[in-house]
Amino acid sequence: MKQTQLFTKTLKEAPADEVAKNAQLLIRGGYVYKNMAGVYTFLPLGLKVIEKINTIIREEMNAVGAQEMYMPSLQDPELWKKSDRWDDDKVDVWFKGELKAGGDIGFAWTHEEVITEIMSKYVSSYKDLPFSAYHIQTKFRNEMRAKSGIMRTREFWMKDLYTFCATEEQHAEIYEAYAIAYKNVFDRIGIGDKTYKTFASGGAFTKFSHEFQTLAEAGEDIVYVNEAKGIAVNEEVLAEADLSELGVTKDELEKRKSIEVGNIFSLGTKFSEAIGLTYKNEAGEEVPVIMGSYGIGPARAMGTVVDLLSDEKGIIWPESIAPFTVHLVGLNLDDSEIKDFADGVYDSLKKRGVEVLYDDRIEARAGEKFADSDLLGMPYRVVASKKTKEEGQFEVVTRKGGEVRFLMEDELYDDFATEA
RNA sequence: CGGGGUGUAGCAUAAUGGUAGUGUACGCGGUUUGGGACCGUGUGGCCGGAGUUCGAUUCUCCGCUCCCCGACCA
């Protein structure tokens, strides 16, 4: 994409009311725009990042065998009364409205009730189980206090996946498969080394649930972690009995701040019983389906990456979720020969399938372009200028670490061309 | 929801009970051209309401906004 076509601009200074690093950098770079507290627009560059994260999530969920669907935001109170989660006394994050035709309506803050009701129409036999389904959809949560930039908002996309099983064995197996898939997601978006599958209390149906917690100073959560053993627990699981079951002692654990980037837990038959999702087993008995729930907030994951991987100059995107792989910075473009040359490099890279953002601004000076490039944080910066044209050699700078390489034109194309 | 703070131009900031200034961004002219360069010039602003006052961006009250701490966060 040519930068002159982008309607967004970078800011030299972040708005004074933004304290969270993720928000400061994302706003300065023109990735997001804050409409109001806890409500953000994802601008073209930001949307590209989110979509890449979503693609990775989809690939990993689909690999386990999940099917994607799309459920509504508008919620029928009657359905939620069945699970006793409609009252504001029971759930304090509801956004609610009224229908013109009369009656209340809710804005979905999760989708257990909805999917359970849907599946009750399609599941009738043990032969239909197990399976899993998910969607990536807007969640509304009437938080008392939005905070931390895009990390804790009132409206956000969430990937939520639900599993439906006939037996505990099936459930345990699929639960573990998604735990691995989650780990894969966090590895692929570049925060795997700091992300721990964290033991949390399990609720009525299982001993533990699991949070995926990424160690970060900007975090709102607290985990107790043993990095050597690769184990983390949250506060609820600090009892000695629980710890010994997990094979650690309290003094082996270090208290750390963290960001909850994902959460998986067993639902047992809570919703299937409340809403009537049952199947007939081999003996012909009507029994409730065993469910599980698995959530990731793509925007929170994005904010975590920014908080963790940026430096004083700006963002450093991992290649997997960068909006573009290469930032081609054109210099001396007021000379039409150089402009043609740089345009040609841009076209050649694109032709080879390279995702490239091309700074084709003629008036902007080199310093401004480099500063913008650092702020925007593409993994590789390539300069096309009078000098590179004359010397036939391109300067390629890796954003992370600042490694500089000089490549001939053919080498440049070979280096970035996607494997066909 | 309890406590604290905040609100001046797209963004960042200053001053003031009496014509609101600066940087940046933006427009125009010129110089410059590999790390946010410079000269000239121009456009653009006091969160809302009520009150006090001859006069309120400034003082008072009410409301709203945004931020922070806490509580909350299947």
C-alpha cells in the first residue's frame, strides 16, 4: 500500500490523557482512534493487525476441528432468565435496551446461552458428539471503569469457542487440544515465551480452569510463577493442597504482574441443563451435554504485543501480525527518475507477494520518514533512494534489534518473496 | 460505585476578571533534501448550563468528559 493513500497520520505526541503504552503508540501510529472511554475504532492499519491475529486464531481453532459461525449481539432476556444470568444483580456488566415493539433486549457480553440454545436444535444423539464451534464477535461489557488503553474496553471483539461432548473423557481430550491450540496462538503472535497456562479455580465442575497469562509490567492481574518449571497459578490456587497437586511449593513461586490474554474452562452441564441441550446415549437415556468455553480477545492480544515488544521509538511488530512485512521508504522522490525507480521496486515486491507499505510521500523529509517508520514498526525497512539506485544495493534494517544488511536488487526480491 | 485529578486549535502546552500566546500539524511562497531542517505568511481554540459582575476562558454552583487509585472483572 502506498502511504499517500492512507488517510491516517502519525502524531508526534500522544494525547495527554493516555497513559497506557499500548494506547499511546497505537494512537500515535494511527492504528486506533479512541471514540470514548473504552471504545476504540480500529483504523486501516490496526484492522490489518487484528485480522492477522484473527487469521492465526482461526487456523489454530480449525486445526482442532472447530467450525466457525456467527451469532448475534442482540439477546433475548427469556433465554438468559433460564440460566439466571439476566438480572443486573447476577451480572453487572450488562448493557440493556428496549425494543420499540415493547420488551427488553440485551447486548451480548458472552454467548454460552445463545450457542447452547442453538445446539439444542441440532444435537440429539451421542453420535452427534463431540464437536466444537466458535465465532469472532463483538462483546459489550458495561465495565465500571475502562482502562489500560485497548486492554479493557466496553466494546471489543472476542473469539469465543464452545465444545460439546458426551463424556468427561471426550471433554478432557478436547479441552487439552484447545489448551495446546491456545499455546500455539500465543507462540505465533510473538508472546509465547512470556505467556503461561495459569491454573485458576475451576468452579463447580472441575478442579481447575486455565487462564493464559502474559507476564508484563502493564498487567492488571497477578500471577505466581515459576519460570523454570514453566508453571503459573493465580491467587485462588495458592492453597498448599492445590500447589502440591501441581508439584510446586509456595516459596518457589514469584509474584508477577500479568495480562490475561486467554481463558479456558469447563462448563460441565450448567448451561445444557438450564437451557435443555441434551442427547440420547446408547442406552436411550436423555442426558445433558458436557460443555467447555474458550475465549481470546484479539485486541487485548494486540495491545499485549505492543506493550511487550515496543521500544522508545515505537512499535515492533512480529512478522506474523505486522500489517506489512516491509516498509519501503522512498527518498529523493522529487527526482522523477528516482521516483520511477522506487515505484518499480514497490511494484516488484508486490508482484512477488510481499506485503509492503511504501512511503511514497514526496515532500516529507528523510528524518520524518524514518521516525514514522520506527513508530509504525514494520519488521523490515528498505530504503529506495538516489544512493541505492546508483549503488544498486539496498539497505535493509530489521526493526527488532536494528540489524543492517545490504542486498542487491535480486537478493532483495528473493529474500522477501513468499514461498510459492 | 467510593476517592482524587482534569478539560484552552487536529495534537501538545501558556497566560489572564477587560482584543487568548507558543510549538507542532495544516494552507500558500521560497531555501533545503539520509534521522522529525529553515525563512516568510496564513487558517484555526477557552466542555455545557446557571449564577456573581459593567464585563467570565478565568470566580461560584450544577452537569458532563477523560485519566488515575480502589472495589468489580463468567
